[in-house]
Amino acid sequence: MEVGKHGKNATHTGSRGVLLEPFIHQVGGHSSMMRYDDHTVCKPLITREQRFYESLPPEMKEFTPEYKGVVSVCFEGDSDGYINLVAYPYVESETLEQDDTPERDQPRRKHSRRSLNKSGSGSEHKEEKAGLTSETSESIQDTKSLKSFHSDVPFQMLDGNSSVSSEKISFNPWSLRCHKQQLSLMRSESKERKLYKFLLLENVVHHFKLPCVLDLKMGTRQHGDDASEEKAARQMKKCAQSTSATLGVRVCGMQVYQLNTGHYLCRNKYYGRGLSTEGFRSALCQYLHNGIELRKDLFDPILSKLQSLKAVLERQASYRFYSSSLLIIYDGKDTRSETHLDRKAEVRLKQVDLSPADNLQDVSNTESVSFQPKVDVRMIDFAHSTFKGFRDDPTVHDGPDMGYVFGLESLINILGQMRDENQ
């Protein structure tokens, strides 16, 4: 894709600009993902992540979003009084915000948190619980994209006691939280026509009608080699107090479509941090349950993808994917019965040209066909990744990222046990 080129179904605001919209299916992370067009999302650029995408080994590209280039993003007012985020083709000579802090996450401003949660809660966890419920009732008419920010399928957030919130909303609550934080940060820093760099990446859920998404933080270590002592200590504490230490993986967010109610159930990273090993297993079970039955047909395709990824990463000497996440995706629209009926109809159309014996054989084969659902597994978030020779990084690691591989082994073992128990 040409850098900054308008994609299909992008919303144009002028001769070149594309109006960015919140990405409804973001379930984890803290940087806001924005919808550029049906097949493309964008996120605030961190130089290390951009360079990492540009230098990915070919065999890893099957398991990462396609990198599509860079766009320039700015605020623009319109005739209706709304302030919009608009993307333009990137021009190399532009001076952009992220160039000043290429190796760090975007700075977090205290006043932006206060502006997002007017209750003044003293703890991050309490602020988050308030933000996922009462925040949605606050005025979110700051931008035109927020005014139309909704999904045809409602979402429900599960609280810490595993009960269902009574409130049904038309967007993933985590995506709204990230979007509002991003807007607040950018508006607090923004001057007239100030430009920001955003990465363009493949929208990895665009193939799915009702995407069920599990975001897993992978590895036994989360801090990058460039982390301060304070940040490293904070990240090590999170790992030690969660399944990152015991399993090499923890839940960072999820949404799963429920056939019985017609809405998504959602979990966030705070839920994932508090899980025990058995709780992690239960979370995987919940992710694979459509409200009516456990999707046993998903075990084999997911396991196949995870095993292939594990084999690829075991060949990547010196690579470290600190703070990277893994997305597991499947379609909540169960088409197994529809596909089966379509195939039987196709056989009937052929029967006029077949002998009676051939007819019986073809129908018999149809009955035994195994319809494997489409699943996807993708690595994301490479702002703290490194490998030998990458950008002259001073720390060189030996062998593959065994913390990440350990997390994959745990996933494979747990899912394999679940499959065997439910045969």
C-alpha cells in the first residue's frame, strides 16, 4: 500500500484528508487504535516499533499485522463545531511530535486522567472501574467520530465479581477509554495544525463478521532494555503477581460474542492481572464459549497456529519481544451449519449428472466433512522489542525469547488439555 494513500471506505474530509474513527474492537493496550478504512487501522507512532516492523524476518510476517506506512494526523475543526482527527499523507520534511521522544511510550499526563474521570478516584484500579461504567454516560461529543462511535452489536462489561453489568453499550468500553485518553493528551499538547505521526497497520479482524478477540500479554518479562529502574521494578511486580510469572502469559483483554443474548462480553487487563493459574484456564474457557456451548471446533485450528508460531520464534536468535501481546481471533458467527447445508445443496445440484452409486458416495462424503472455522493468531506491540544489531542496541541477547516461548507452551498445554477433556 502506498504510504498515506486513501483506502477503500475511508471517509474523506477534503482533497487528501481521511477522518479517523475509533476502532471499536480494541480490547487491550493503552494507545488508542483508530480506524483508517475497512482494512487498515492506525496508532501513534513510536520509532522503535516502526523500525521493527520494517525489519521483520519474512517468516514472522504471517503472524504480525501488515505494516502499511505512516500518516500525519492533526486536529481540525469543522463547520458544525466538532474537532476531528484527520490523517494526511506523510511528508518527510514535517516536524512531528513523536520524533522528540522516539523510544518511549507517549507521556501520560495526570490532568488527562482527571479530565477522563471526574470522580477524582485515588487509585488507578478504582479509576478504571469508574471509567468503564460511569464514564460512558459523560458527554463524549468532543469529536464527530465519537458522536457516531457505535457498533450494531452491543457490549457488556463483566465486573470483578464475574457478574454481568446491567448496562449495555454500543462500543467496547476499553476502546472508548483509550480513545478519550488519546484525545485528551493530544489536545493538551496541540497547537494550531500540529502534526503527529501514526503507523498504518492491517486491521486483523476485518475478515470476521463478529470478531471474538483475546489479547494476551506474553513472556515472563515486560520491561524493555531501555526501561528506567522505576519502570522495570513496576513491571516486574506486575509479572510476579500475575500468571506472567507462572505461565509466561496473562489476559490483557477480551471480547466474546454470545449467541444466546446477541451481545459481546468484555474483560479488561485488570481482570487478567488478578487471575490464578486456574482462573486463567477459566478465562480461556469463557473466551471459547458462545453462551450456548463450548466451541470445541476451535481447539485444533488455534493449537495449529500456536504451534507454528512457536516453531518460528524458536528460530529467531537474539530476538526479545518485551511487552508484546498476542491476539487470538475467531468469528462469533458460527457458520458450521450454514456451510454444511450449502454443501448438501451443491451435491443435490450435481446428482442429475451422476450415477446412483456416485450420488450415495458424494452425499456420504458430505456428511463426514469437517468444517474448520477460520481463526487467526497475530503478534502486536513492538515498542520494546530488540534483536542483535537492531538500531545499535547495546544489549545483545542469546538464543530465542524463551519467556515468550514458555508462554506459548503454557497456552498450548492448557488448550490441549481442554480439548482432550471435551472430546
